Amino acid sequence: MNQLKTLVFLILMYVLISSCGHQQKINGYHFETRKEIEVRRGAVVSASPIASQVGVSILRQGGNAIDAAIATQLALAVVHPSAGNIGGGGFSIIHLKKGQNIAIDFREKAPGGASRDMYLDSNGNAQLNLSQNSPLAVGVPGSVAGIFASMKYAKLPFKKLIQPAIDLAENGFVLAQGEAESLNDIKEHLLKMNAVAPVYVKDSPWKTGDTLIQKDLANTLKRMRDYGAKGFYEGETGQLIAAQMKKDNGLITEEDLKNYQAKERSPIVFDYKGNTVVSMPLPSSGGIILEQMLKMSAMENLGKMNYGTLASVQLMSEVERRAFADRAKYLGDPDFVKVPVKTLVSDAYLKKRMSDYDPNKAGNSKDTKEGYIIEGEETTHFDVVDKDGNAVSVTTTLNGGFGSGIVVKGAGFLLNNEMDDFSAKPGVPNMFGAVGGEANAIAPNKRMLSSMTPTIVLKNNQPYIVVGTPGGTTIPTSVYQTIVDMVDFKMSPKQAVDSPKFHQQWLPDVIFVEKDFNKNTIEELKKMGYKISVRGSIGRTEVIEVKDKKIIAVADYRGDDGAVGY
Ligand code: DON
């Protein structure tokens, strides 16, 4: 009888253990997409419900938010190939439960062989096809160095964090609708950029539910598992990248790869109406212009104006215009140019910037230039919070969708086209219409200016809002509007994510609005003299709100994005 009892006990234990194990093993073939969840312990929201699930499985295994962010980022490199990446770069903002705020810069760098006028033809005209769609568009990738830089704050071994990504690459996963469509859209470009068709190309169109298996990528990830950052920047992978560049007449060498380093920087930290905003410093423009925008609009009674009204949209557009004019003139890699950051965000300077603001008159970008200073459609964002009060906000990018379109032969991953974020020539707009000058001119080993704005808003030094989005130059304005929507207009995170966004970036002198933007407000703005351009969706904003011990995670309806928690 005792033996029977022991046997039943053992069988029960086996079933229990194996079912727990099963819960933690990520199955790329079964997932559920939820746009809003409310949980108590931890949550991840990202462009892919599979990647969010990977992050939460790490939290459940005792990992902290940083562990979960690393695993999510690696999974996104597999299941969201248009933007999740190991061949690109990005930025993380980390808040540690003990109160420390950290910014990790893993932005791509210009290769050592890059030069200021490398995209100009003999007549001095900028050749944007070279900065956007050519092997010369590729910056030295930073994502893998960024992941290893954040390992300093992780708890679990790297092996454990990368395994779900390896499994997803090796065993495959099913494509969501947006992912399938984007692979179809990029097919011709991928065929043009690669001598051998990469795994992302197949004869018949991709459909929702199709399987994508990436064996070469799985092997590249295994080399990272076994040899750390060197498994990417040196050895077989490093050689494959350099060989690809050499074959294509690109610039990146083994030396460039070996020398790449991620940097820990001091985040931009400022008060906004009793909350502490923590965001990304240079070489992203995001944190600085977010601070400028929030502080400029706080000079008026924004809360009273309400969302989407003539008054609030006009004020916020004028604020955005001024911030972007400064971006074009002053901002660039702080390791290369002196940027007057303190002045740009000072109350006195911003007050002067707003002195010609008139709520009854449309502004214009001819009269609004940068301030006077006396002084020397693919990226992806995800948020994580854990049960202990750690939070991570990460935006990472290949720049354009699928980056340069160049897949490293034998290594199975896409290289970025981030060089286009430099100013190819003063005044010539890049793919996001952003213009720049000397501060963002190309130089060997310099980081190109970014708009990515991973942000954590703290209340009483605890995470309150974790937010970010892709969207090129619309990133800082979407983050700005999301914070205003939640803090000033008292919206729920879901309302803030769902509500139509607008965008003014100095040049072109236009207010872009999403197509479901309030029609009356559009008419009123036009009457005032504003040029309005209705465009496709703006960003894929992911938000986690932590309030009264509840964690509300919201994934943007604008994409396949999904929130997971427990
Ligand atoms: O760093 C930047 O600002 C750009 N490379 C981001 C590109 C982007 O967000 C594209 N996404 N839709």
C-alpha cells in the first residue's frame, strides 16, 4: 500500500513539475494577443505577444525586470525581424528598486572609414539612396553590446535569458498578420539587397499563421550564448559581418566591430508636475526635447484645455515646432560636439522660446528658428516592470523597416541603415524629414542623432508610467502626448495609447494628424492658418502604468503588439 502511495505521489509530482516546465517553455505556435491587462506582480508589453510571454516567463522564474528585458529583446530579434534586432542599436532606461536610474546607450556608430560627405555626389547633392538603401547605410551594430552592458543589473545567467530566442529561431513561430504583411512588402527589396534570398523571402505570399524558422540566426545566438559579446563582435559572426561588408563594398571592418562599446550615460531627469521623468540623453534627442516640450506647455494651463481641442493641439504643436528647430541646430553625439544641454532645458531659455507664442495665431517655421544660445517605419519599443519595483524601458531599431535589407550571409540577421540618421548634408531631410547641420554631421566612429525616447515617469521614486514607441521623429512627440494625456488630461493608459496622435517637427511646416483625429479641430486649425496633413498611424506606443499596487499594461492596437503579465 505504501509503495502504491509513493508511486501515486511520484506520478503527481512528475505531472506537476512537467506542467510547470511546460508553462515556462515558450511555444511560438500558441499565443494569445491581449491589448490591456491588469496584474499584480509583473508585466511585459512589446510588439509581439510571443516576446512579451518570453519576458514574463523569465519574471516567473525569479528574474528581475532587467533579466526579462534582455530575454524580451533577444526574442524580438527573432519574432519581429522588421525591427527587433541584433544588427541594429537602441537605448534603455532602467529604474532599480533602490532608486538608481540608468541610461544605456547602444546606438550604432559610423564605421571608422566613414566621412562627412560620403553621401554627396560630385555636384554636392545628397544621394539618399546611399544613406538609406545601400551597404554604406549600415552603422556598426550596438544591440548586442547593449544587452551585455545591462547584464550588470540582471540576476539570472545569460544562458537562461537567450535560450527562448534560440528555441524560437530553431523551432520557428507563427507569423501574426502585421508580421506576414511586412515580409510581403519587403520581398523585392530583400531580393535586391541579397545575392542569396534570405529566409524572409518565399515564393508565395506569407500568410498569417505561416511558420518562420531561422536556423542561421539560431546558430548566431548560440555563439552569443557560448562566447558572450565576443560571440557576436568577434569570431565567426564578426568575420561573417565583415565579409558581407567587404563583398558589398560597405565600410564596417572586423576592427570596427571589435572596438564597439555600449555606454552607460546619465539619464535626463526632471520634474513634471510632481512626477520625476527619466528619459534618454544624447545621442538621442528624445529626452532633451521631451523635457523642452513638457516644460514649455506647462507654462500654459494645459490641463484645462482638454485632449484634442484647438487650444491644446495648437499649443502642443507650437511647442513641438520649437523643440524640433533646436534639435536640428544643436543636437548631436556629445562625444563629438559640445551641446548646450543645460541651457536648452533651462526655464529662462524656454520662457524666451515661448515669448512669441500666440494662442490666437498660427505660428510658422520661417519665423520660428532655433533658439539663440550664448555659449561655446521600423523601430520597436517594450516595457517591463517586476514585482520588486524595478522597471525597464527599451527602444531598439534597425532604422527603416528591415534596416538596410542586407542579411548577413551565414549569420541570418539583418543589418541596420542607421547612417541615414546623420545629416547627409545640412538642410537635406532624412527619411523622417528631419534636417540637421554640423552637430549631426558624419564623422568616423560618431553616433548618429536619434529620436528614440524610452522613458520612465516616477512618482515618489517608484515607477508610475513606463512608456516609449517607434516612429522616427514622431517618437518624442508621441511620448510627450502620452504623458500629457495621462498626467494633465487624466486619461487611462488605454485611452492615452488609443487616442489619435498629432505631430509637428518644425520642418516641414505641417501638423501631421492620424486619420481619426477630431475633424472639427482640424477645420479650426486650418482656419487659423495651419497646414494639416492626414497620415497613416503614428507609432506603436506601449505603456505600463503602476498605480495603487495595480500594474496596467497596454499594447498599441496599431500593430500585432501584446501585453502579458502575472
Ligand atoms: O533613432 C531614430 O530616431 C530612428 N532611427 C528611429 C526609427 C524609427 O523609429 C522607425 N520606426 N518606425
